Amino acid sequence: MHGERPARQPSWNRASPAPKEASNKHIAPDTVPDLPFEVFSEAVYEVQRNIKSPRELAVCSALAMMSLACQGLYDVRSPLGNIYPLSLAIMAVAGSGSGKSPTLRALSASVFKYQEAILAERGLELTKYKSLHAVWFEILKAHKSNLRRCVKRGEATEEVARLICEHQDKEPSPPLNLLFLNDDVTVQALFQAMNGGLSSAGWISSEASGILKGGAFQHFDKINSVWSGDGVRVGRVSSESYQVLDARLVLCLMIQPSVFESFNEIKGDAARGTGLTSRFLFCRPKSTQGSRITDGSEERWDACERFGDRAVALLKEYVDGRRFGKCTRKAIRLSERASEIWNNTRNQIEKEISEDGAYGWAPDHASKLAENMIRLAAIFHIFEGREGDVSETTMRASIELGYWFSRQFNKVFSPDTMLENDASELHAWIRSNYDKKGERRVDRTYIRRHCPNRLRDSDRLEEIYEKLARDGLIRLVQEGKKGVVILN
């Protein structure tokens, strides 16, 4: 009959639609940009090929060694006339087994060998110094004994006093402390070592969990002061206070996510409020575990050796200069075109600090971003052996890398981004559970117990559920006393 509707087909012949795909925004690729720097790029690629760790870890390790090698010899002068140190502060958040230690080891092996060699040499110098000082001290004791005898006898003391003064001036000086690599130390011990030796040093650790957990990482104001190129004064009650003038300090701390989150929860406000956080270049790479397949061929380390040789050459120039009392650094300048590009970038970042701008939520980070970019440019220029002023190409590449680090900062600290990524990660996990079991309904208690560890906080889960429900990805239902999540 006309107008009749077709009969409904039986529902058992129709497959129900699958749940909406997980967005996986938390693993959206944002790879480190390829940079036009031969020594740096080849070493990073070689580490990535041989160790198969995240490229980000290799980049951070390389930058730490490069900054350490350059900061004692050079500063950079901005187009505005400011003098900036070449010290970088880097923090990489990566889980256990991600390759933090082997990556850093591959790019720092030559530097560590050089450190061991000069410390062994200093050990011999220290033994000789102790012997000479012991002899000097015995002679001083003899002069003082003679002085006391003259006083008791009422004899003239002028000649003995003159000998004592002359002898005081001849006191042997201890050899310079040549320690420039520090790992598990406190801030106080670090500056004390710098006070008696090299004023340029690195605080570098591939397993910095103990540093953050144990409270060694404190006195944020002193770290900030040194990063900015200012001296730091260390006050003491039981012994003499001292000041480390013109200090330079590289920080490269690699930590596990749970440790970082704990630190951020306890000391994050203080670190952010004092400006420490804004000085760091952050990254939180995705693990390569599960994809580190080898072809069995022999690993070659030519590029890393070349990288290490360049770092050692610069460090040796600095150490030898300090041994002979040379303390001045050369200020690197930007070319006219590089200056124009950096200044335009700086102004653009400044505009985005407004409340409605891209950096309205993080003005502290934005205020240090352009400075980090110019530091990176000078480091690449020096380490790659470029002549003259920093070129336009080097400046553009450093700006691109600086913006990449800025996006990483956003992923780590932006409240909206953190919630977006956490929600995406949880949705991906629930969807994977559906793929295995074919079940759309998941008990919320089960989720809290078995979802990714960092998402298991009850309050955080509530925020994530609300976000996913608003996005139409899940429904929340209550079945008696039991809460249930249903995939849409």
C-alpha cells in the first residue's frame, strides 16, 4: 500500500556502534625540531639510534654539556645591551627505564673522563701542597717560639717579628679545586666547592629523584641569582661567610614523574613564586619502551666522541685559564639580522603576556623565554665553532627550539592542558579496556585501582570524569552505591 513504512529489521542483525575513539591528545606528537647544527645534531641522532631513548632526553643531555662547556668562557650581549650568562636550567621528566642514565652517559663520557683526570692531577698537587705547608708551619712555630723566648728575656723582638711577617707571606696556597661536575650534593655544598675553585660548574644528574626528595634542592633564591649571572653570598654561623662572585651554574635534572608531581605538590608554589620554575627548560617525553628493536649491528659512537672532544676542548681552555688567574669572559654578539629577529620575537612574546594572550596564564615563564632563546643561540654558535657574530640561521633555529620548550612547559604546567591530557589519557585507557573485554561499563572503583598510577587521586578523577562527560565521551551513572562509567 502507498504510504506504508517498511517493516523494521530485527536488531540482532545490526552491530552496535563502537565507542568513540580516544583522542590520545596526551601522546599527540610534538617532536623536537631538526636543527642546522652538525656536531649537536649528529650526536643526538647517534644516541637516539643506538640507545633508542626519547630524542628529547638526548637533546637535554647535549644542551647541558654544551652549556657547561661554554658558560665559563663566554656570555652573550643582547641587542638591548644586557649581558646574559650561557647557563641553562633543564628538567626532564621521564619514567624508570626510559633511558635517562645511558643517554646522559653517552653524551657526557668524555667530560667525565676529563673531570677524573684533572681531579687525579689535583690530588697529586694537593699531596705536595700538604707537605710544603707542613714544613712552612713548623718554621712558623719555630719563629713564634723564638719570639716568646725574646719576650720572656726582655730582648728585642723587632727582627723576629719581621721574620714572622715575611714567613706569613710565604704560606703555600692550596691548589685550585677543579671540581666542575656535581651530582648528589646540596646547594650549600655546591657553592662551597665553587668558592674554593672553579666558579663555573654543573649540577647534573640522570637520577635526580634523591636530590628533590632529600631536600638538597632548596635555596631557590641563590639558584635564581646564579642563573642570572649574579654573585651569591653564603652566610654561616659556625664559620666564616663567603661570597661566590660571577658564578655560572648549569642545571640538568632528570626525574621520574611521580617524584616531580610530589615535588610540585609540596614545593611547586614556592618554586613558581620565586621564579625558579620559569627559568627551566622542561620536557616530558613519551617513553620508547616497546619499540626499541635492534638489528644486531655494531653500535658506532663517532659523533658522540666528536661532541665530547669539542666539549672537553672548551672546558680545558676554561680550566687552564683559571689556573693562571684568567677570569674574564668574552661577550658574544648577534648579527644585525639576528638582532632584529630576536627583538621582534621578544616583543611578540611580551604582547602575549596580557591577560587574554597566549602566555596570560604564565607571565613568569614568558618573561624568561626570549632570554633562554638568546642563550641557546650563543651556545650553538660557540659549540659549533662558528666565527663572528651569531647568524640569522642560528637565531631562528634557537627561537624554534625555545618555542618547542615553551610548548613542553605548557604541557607540564597549564591547568587546562593538564586536564585535557589527563582526560585524554584516561579515556584512552578505558577504551583499551573495552578493546580487550568488549565491555562499555566500567566500575569506578576498578578504574581508581587500575588506571595509570598518576591519575588515581580521587579528586583528580572526579575532574576528569566531568571533563569527559562534558565532551560527550562517557556517561556517569549510579547503580545503588556503585558508580559506573559508560563509554559513549
